[in-house]
Amino acid sequence: MTDLTADEARRIILRAQGLLGADGRRGGAHGMLRRLGAVQLDTISVLARSHELVAYARLGAVGRDAVERSYWHDPARSFEYWCHAACILPIEHWPLYAFRRRAYRERRFRWHEVPDHVDQLLEQVRASGPVTTADVGGARAARNGQAGAGEWWDWSDSKIALEWLLDIGELVCTRRVGWRRVYDLAERVVPADLLAEELSDEECVTRLAGIAGRALGVATRADLIDFLRLTGRFTAILDEALLSGAAGLVPVTVSGWPAKARVNGSVSGAAWADPAALESEPRGRHRSTLVSPFDSLIWHRGRTERVFGFAYQLELYVPRHKRVHGYFTMPVLAGGRLIGRVDPARDGTTLVARQLSLEPGLTAARWADALRDALWSAAEWVGCDAVRVERADPGLAAHLEAGVR
């Protein structure tokens, strides 16, 4: 079993995530998607939407249109489905999610009861071609004759039906118009060889475990379960794939991480890694960047604290008067560590740091330049020509004055 220091594990993780060294830029945004295995989607847009921020963090000032084309393209290069959450996934991973499509079909319920007219809606798509919710009556339930303004629990029956058909694999989303999903028949969009590939639940989970392990670099069993959001019998399949070696990952120990984990009665290593990632020492330049709250580098908050010593909570759902760091606080990555956090906003062509802070124990004299560079880089990427800091830690503001209004 390989023994790693916490620093060695962190560097392997950063390289695997495309945030250390030049390899993370190979293949542009689509190459990045294939390495990460999944890029989470979210409706919130502050500086940009999360799937754009994930690409920016690794590739720098790549054009936002180029990012969109790399995700949603014709012919399909990726599709949307449930991994860690709602994610963009490489199209070649379509067969690997058969286990989840079958599970949804067996339940015939997820967030809503499936409407009776779901089969008729499927036939409509088959006959008329791809649709958006606007083509079938809208996404929201009607309220007194007007479209509802609620969230997912207020979906219209047609939206529920479309999402159900997507869940079970009859429909697929491989492109968007604006922010609307375009739903089409899987048989029209997914390449025939992928559509014909029939994998067992065991094959699906085993192969996905390897993808998740390579994307995370070094991961505990809990990290892998979180990446794939496995439950019930699927976690037992994961355990067997890890212990048998079928997932292609090897056990490692990391100093400071839990020493042992008991799985199905057997003691295994505390973490797992891709053996190829252990063959060479991670080298190259660290990225300095703002990180989306939904980036796979940090989407597991317990892992984020374990790897970086960075306790992180997204406070957008916290009442305003109880927020400590701000509405949409983004961690700042520099020198291979999470050095601080910023709550960003835009005011015309000015990027506004409503609140900016360094992590405890770090000095402004050492890290202010990295914070400034990260802010200016993000500002230029989104088309801003000025940066304004409204509130900063005592002692930090003076170090930021040069080049920041």
C-alpha cells in the first residue's frame, strides 16, 4: 500500500482536477469535461454560470461561447444527466448510467407523480421532433390562469413528464436554447453504438468508480459515493469493485486522513487512487483563480476541509443577517491552496468584491498579490474593466490598493 503525505495527496488531486501543470489545458473545455467526468450545472449566475466558471478556473480566459459549444454541440459531444447532481457528462458515458435509468424506471416516482399523459408526450416528440418546455405548455404549473413563479415543486405536468422521460432514458438533453433544455429522443441523438451497449448494474458502477477516482485523484470511499451519489445496493457494488481491484484503483493511506475504513467486514485503505497518478510527481504551475461553489474540486465540503483545511459553506440559503462571508462566496485558489474567499458581484463594467478575506494564519503581505491577480483575471474574463473592493479584512485593504479601486 502506498503511503502519501497530505501535501502529496493534495498535489495529486490538483493535477487530476486540471489545476496544476499544463495538461489541464489539453483539449480545451471538452477535454476538461472528459478528465473531470462530470461538470455540475446550476441556475445561479453571478459572474457566470457554474459550468462556465469550472472551465474558466482551468483554462483561463477561454471564450464563453467556446465553452458552450464544447458542452452543447451538434452532433452531441455530451449529455445532461444525474451524477453528483444535475451534470454535463461526456456522451461516451451514456451506457454507464443505465443502472440509474433502470432504477428510476422501477420507482416511477422521484420528485413528482408521473402524469398519465407521459406516453402521449413521448409520441409527440417522436412525431414532431425535439421540444422545449415552451413547446408543450411551459415549465411552471398554472396559478389562476397565469404561469407559476415557484421552483421545481411547481413544475407543470408537461415539465414533469419531460423530466421523467429524461430520467429513464427515453429522452435526452444534448443542447440548450438559452437556458432551456432541448429534449429529443435518445435514439435520434445518442450514437448508435453507445445506445446499443447494454451494461449490468455492476459494470456501470465499477466503470464509473474508476472515472470518479481518476477525476478526484485521491479519494475516500465516501468521496466516491458522493461523486456518483450512490445509495443502497449500489454502494455494495462499489465496495466489491474497490476491494477486488475491478475499479482500477489502488488503496493508499494519507497522513492526517482517517487511518482505516471498514468495508463489508474487511479493512481497506483509507483512500483510493489511480495507479497512473502515483507514477510521477505532480509538477508545473499552480492555477490562481476563483472557484465555483459547485466545482468538483470543492463540491464535497467534508473533503474540502480534509484536503485543504478549508471550512466552507455556501451562504445563499442563509438569512442575510446570519451570513458571515456573503451570498455567493467563492474560494480563491493560489499556490495550490485555498487562501481566501470573495463574495463577487457586478456593477456595470466593474467587478465588485462585496467582501474579501484571507484564511486565518495567512498574511496580506504574502498573499494580497494573488488575491488581486485572481480578481483582475476574473474581471477581464467577464468583460469588466475595473475592480472595487467594498469590504476586506483589516490590514488586507491597504495591500490591495495598488490596481484596485
